[in-house]
Amino acid sequence: MLNVRSFIFSPVQENTYVLYNEKGECCIIDPGCYFPEEQDELRNFIEKTGLRPVRLLNTHCHLDHVFGNKFVSETWGLILHLHPGEKAMLEMAPASGLMWQLPFANYQGELVFIKAGDIVQVGEDELQVLFTPGHSPGSVSFYSEQNGFVISGDVLFSGSIGRTDLPGGDYKTLINSIQTQLFSLPDDTKVYSGHGPVTTIGLEKMNNPFVKLY
């Protein structure tokens, strides 16, 4: 079983996720810890809970989701996993940081590329990779069928959707990703977004003004 612990980090109020099982194995998704005290908060939770990080994952590589990649990689010796379509976004992130007056040291290590249909292992637990572009060219979501949740990055929010006016964004592609990849999941699937509160697939089908089906 995977438990989900979320943190709200950086001036952009990004959701960072730690998924962990009963054996203490965990993965860190979209570490947005920008300030030293945020890095300490993440490290202290992992150490005090007795967790052993085994994966570093990005749903996509806009700057607010990659601030902490270097810290996580160096602290726990992890290699970054991302979709190949996000490599250019990762490389652009420091320049975006300067533009937003949020300079940071970018991850420079080895990359492991993941694609639609891949399974990411966290010990004996599995996350299925869903390809959900539109907010960015290589956005992915991580779906745990056994535990009934999906980590959607900035694709789908409670009552909203990801913006598409950033480089590589495309509105029609985003809507298609939501309707074909996320809305095909069971209605009671919890959606952990890159910003904002938890929602469910069923609630968004009923109420989301951008993509509601009913």
C-alpha cells in the first residue's frame, strides 16, 4: 500500500509528493523545495519517518516542479526519471528561474526516460505512467490502480486545468489528455495535483467547467 504525503513549497505554492509503503520505501515526485528550510522540512520528514527514497520522478519540468531535484538527488543518491519530451523543459528551467527572479541550481545528472505504459516500481508497489501532454510537451501522470489515486502534475486541478500559454503548451492536446487518459480512470480515483487541493475524477467530470462531461 502506498501512502501519500504532500508538501506545499516555494513562492509558487507547488505540491511536492512523497509516496511511501509499509516497508519504508518511498519515491519523491516533483520536489519543489526552494528555500533551505523547505529542504529541511522534506529531509526531516523522510528521516523521522524512517523512509528510504528509491525513486526521483518529475511529472513535468517547469521550474516550480524541479527546484529540489538537485537537492533530492544529492541527498539520497537518486537519478531523475522523466519523459524525454521534458528534457528541453528541464534545460530551460534555470533561465525561467532568472526571469521569475527565482534563481536555482539545476539537476545536472544522469536521466532515465519513462514513457506511456511504463511501470515505476516503489518496492513491490507500482505506478503506471500515463502520457498526459498539453500543459507541457512531455507531461506524465502517475497512476496507482491498487491504491486508487493519480498524481496529475499540472494537467488537472480541482475545478481547473493546467495553463497552456507556456512554451510547449497546447489547449486541445491538454483537453484530450484529460478526457482520454484521466477521465478513463474510475470516478473514485483521487487526483493529487501539482497545485491546490485533492479532488476526484468523478467530481471533475461533474463540476470542472473546462472539461466536465455531465
